[in-house]
Amino acid sequence: MNKKPAYEELEQRIKILEAAVAEAGRFQEELKESEEKFRSLAESTPAAVMLYQNSRWIYVNRAAEQMTGFSAEEFLNMNIWDIVHPDYLALVRERGRKRQQGEKTINRYEFKIITKDGLEKWADLAGSSTMIGGRPAGIISVTDITDRKRVEKTLIESEKKFAESFLKSPIPLAITAMKDGRYVDVNEAFAKVMDLERLEMIGKTSTEIGYITAEQRTLFLEEYHRNGFVKNLELRMRVKDGELRQGLFNSSKISIGGEDFFLTMVTDIDDLKRAQEALGQSEEKYRLLTETLPDVIFTMDKNWRFLYVSPSVARLRGYTAQEVMTQSIEDILTPASLETAAKAFAEEMAIEACGNPNRNRIRTLELEEICKDGSTIWTETVFNAMRDQDHKFIGMLGITRDISERKKDACERERLMTERQNALSEIKVLSGMLPICSSCKKIRNDEGYWEQLENYISDHSRAEFSHSFCPDCAKKFYEKAHEER
């Protein structure tokens, strides 16, 4: 065999080497292009993309920085377990090890991480294994699901509260499947209406139990399809002992697990009607009382706004009850009486603020009210406090009566008393020891002079004198004339 010259062999090897270098260059370009595409994709995704080898991070994207608060430089100097919550450390460590070694493991799961500022966050991890630089590595995508977890927790708590409210509600409630009317659940109040146990009803339809007839269920469904709900539908219902009672049905659609159900509330109308009848009788008695009494009955809130005024106010002031309801206290009372009422109210509020007031106390005021024709009348109003279930003051109950005649009589008595006092004050009363002459009967005055008795009395009283003779004096001084007569 002929051998090629050495330079030809060398030339051939150089060509092979050049081809290999060119191939390596193309590979490097493709690798660089692939890496750039990976980085571009990783940096644009909202999920955290992270590469690790052994127990060190070798790449994290911007989303990972935002999620955890650590910078990319800080990540490269961290152990991959440093961000894992202690409760999940063993789980994540074991699955990460298996992933790097190519062993079978769960590639998607949820766990908690700790951010740079110490906050706990829920993360949804999806991972896979790869080779980087000829060595095993792991790549993971992590999504922040903290808000979703919070919503799930709220939803679970809400469902729990709904279940508790449903079962413990005093209102009869039932959940039935829309497709066939079977009871999925009923609360104790509903079972009590039927006089059955809850478990006796669940899984059965209302017609199987005999609660309502098929015709009545048809009426129920027609009402729902017509309005999209059932409101105040009256149906006859039969309880366990066979008694027929009138029921008021209210129902709406709810969805559970993608299936539609009726949530139905049932009220025993027989009991309601009895209560309405009793209430009507009570209201009629109250109406007769308030319309017959001459006194005006009213209620006010703590801001002096009327809540109720009896019709008898028309006889008192000329306004109808409806007109008075629109009036303010300034429209009703004269300025002086308004001041009296405001002062009394302030005193009552001060008593309320003391912390332990007498809740049964009353307050009586005499107030001058303005009538529709412009005149005024005097009234006596007795106030009592209205209170809520916690005994807090919420307003006033009052009864007003006309005391104009009584006030007029009192004014007349006061006038007469004043006149009497004035008359008495004008009377001059002589008192004490008066020095009088035993012979001429002159009186010595305060200045030491003697003066006639009648002059002294006239000066010291309102008495006046007229002069004449008594029979004895007339006989003494005019004896002769008397004898001739």
C-alpha cells in the first residue's frame, strides 16, 4: 500500500480540525442563542424560575427576586433550603435530592417559603431534572399562591359557618336537588315541623314523605321557572300525624359542586295567622284607646322628632296627626315654654349620664302650645323615658292634656289674692299705747303735741269722721230743748 506524503496527511487533519472548530463554533452560537431564549423566556414569565445544582442556586429570574425579596446576587450565595419554611424543609429537601438524581418523585406540590423580611408565603412548585455542564441539576417554577390560600381558608370558614348556621337556625330550612326534589339536607327546625328525624328525610322526596303532593310540587316549580325564585308561595303541607297546615314557601337556587339545588325556607302560616290576628286585636284596642281619649299620646326620639301622635291632637291644637308629625318642637311651643322644655331635657340627660338613673322616673311640665288658628293653650305633659333592650334611653313617651281652664282659674285666684294683699297693705293699723287726756280726750302725738282725737286718727289711718251728738250728750247740752220735745 502506498502511503500519502506526510504533508497531505497533515493537510487532511487540519481540514478535519477546522471543520470541528467550525462545528464547535456553531454549537456555541446555538447554545448562546438557546441560553438567551431561555433567559428571555424566564425573565418575562410572572412565575419564579430557578435553577439549582447540588444545594446551590445557579440562576433565578426577576420574579423570584420580587417574590422573596432577595436579589439574584444574594441567591447565588445562598443554600437552596434557606428560603424553605421549617415545617416543609424535610419534604422539599428529599424531593429536591431525588429530582437532581433523576429518581422518581412528585414534581408538583405546595409548600411555604420565608421571604427576606420574614413573611410566610404559600408557593406552588413544579419541577423537573436536567443536565447542566454534564452534571445533574434541577429546574423549578414557583408561583405565589398566598392569596389563593387565603381565599380558600375564607371559603372553608364560610362553608363551616354556613353549615353551622343552616343546622342551628330556628327557621325551617331544607336543601333539595333541583333535578328530582330529593332532600340533601334539612335542619332540625325543618324536621321538627314535619315531626320527623333528619335522617328519615334525607335521600327522599317531599312527595315520598307525603309532605306535599305532586300537584303542589308542580306549582312550586312553575313559580320558580316564572320568576327565577319562589317568594311567599302558600301551599298545604301534611305533617307526620296527618294534620294539614298552611305553609309559606320561599326558595332560591344554590350551586354545590357544580350541581343546582333549592335552598327552601318554610314558615308555618297557621301560627303566623294566629299571631297576626292577635296583633290586629291588640292594635284595634290601642287605636280605640288613643282615638277616644281626650288626652294626646305621642312618642318622640331623643332628637325630639315625633314617631307617633294620636288623632286627638286635632281637638287640642287644630292640627291633624299627620301635620304634627312634620312639625318641629319650635313650631309647637312658645319661646318661654321651649326654654322650659329644653332645660328639663338637659337635666334628664344629665341624670341619664350619671350611670345608674331611676329608669321609672317621670317628668311633668306645664307648657304653652301654639294652635293652628294662632291662639295658644296651656297643657300639662307627663313624660316617661323609652328604652331599648339594653335599657339605654332612645326617646320619650308623653301624654298631654288641656289645662287652659285650670290655668285660667289659677290666674283668677292669683288676681284676687293680689288684690286682697294690695287692699290689706293700704290699711293703716294703730297699735301700741296711746297717751290720752282723761278729761278732754286729746292725744299726745309723736312730737309731744296734744291734738284732737279725731285729728290723730285721721292722720294715722284712712278713717274719716262725721260729727254729731249721741243721745246722752244731746240730753246733757240741750236738756231744755229735749224736755220741750
